[in-house]
Amino acid sequence: MEIDKRTEFCPCGRLEVYTLCCAQKHQRLSNAITAEDLMRSRYTAFTLGMGDFLLKSHHSTTRPTKNIAEIIKWAKSVEWLFLEVLNVKDGGRNDLVGYIEFKAHFTENKKKSFIHEKSKFIRENGDWVYLGFSE
């Protein structure tokens, strides 16, 4: 997926252009003020095939170092449609833990599908990072 970073809305679904939205988080992880900020920037990183950011924004104890190339290959092979945030619990500016339920919609082989996940985010070295699935 390619976007005009100056004029098109950010893939994360916020009504801002990429350079004023997720690009800020992609440049510095500390720019993700909330867990939702980080989750949205990770979705955008998937749409743009940004493997380095996906690794950097993943907690060090659960980071997938072996299959990241396969993940990025798949992410680039699908057409990302939109992100749907279903529920946010905690994960604010002053929290240490946050939970976000979302659906990431895409088309693969001309068939619409989605990833439905309940995710857990925590602070690592002061920055929000993705820990993994939540119950």
C-alpha cells in the first residue's frame, strides 16, 4: 500500500494526514502517548510493510524475531481496507497497561476478511509496546 504522506488520511483511521499522525510514532516510539496510539501506528506499519517498526514496538519478551520476514511478506500481499477499534480499556497517558479490541479488515485473493484481536499493551522502558493477545 502506498499513500501520499502529505495529503491522504493516515491508514490508522484518524482524520489526520500520515505525516502528522502515525509517522510521528514511526519516527519515535515515545510519540505514542496512549496504547491506542501505538496500536493504530502498528496497524499502519502493517499496511506499509514496516517490519523494523513492528519489531521495535513489540515487547522484548514476546518479539517474533524468526518469522518477521514472513509476516511482512503477507502484510504486503493483502489489500488493507480499514481498522475498526471495538473497545479500549486503560492504556492512557498515565497507565502502565492497556487492552484494545480491534478488527483489521483486508482483502486477500479477492476475498474480504479481517483479523479480530484483543491485545495487551504495556510500558517497556517508558514506551508503549505490544505484549500480545489478551484474554
